[in-house]
Amino acid sequence: MTPEEPDPVRGDYHIDFATLDRDHDGVISRQEAQANPTLAREFDALDTHRSGRPDKAQLEGWMKQ
């Protein structure tokens, strides 16, 4: 999300989706979310489709709140 070298966690709400999506399936699993304490804590709020696997659009919507 920045032109700089990716960093999975910068502060609480600066998140690099590609780095967190370790298996590159286009979604963040609950296990992958554990790499970011804020994301892990807010996982259920982020998962607006209740799929247990939020995608990049859901993550971007959550970060704008």
C-alpha cells in the first residue's frame, strides 16, 4: 500500500496484505491474521461476509474506518 519496501505491520493500521497472505490465496485466514495483533483482535469485525477468510477489499474497508 506504500511505495516503500513492504512491512507486514507498521503501527496498528498500516498493513501489507500481500505479506500477510502467506499462502497467496487472496484472503487472510485467522492464522495469518495472528501476525498483526490489531488485525487478530479485530478479525471478526473485519470479516463482514462471515466467511472466516476476509479478502483485500474487506481489509481496505476496515482500515478506512
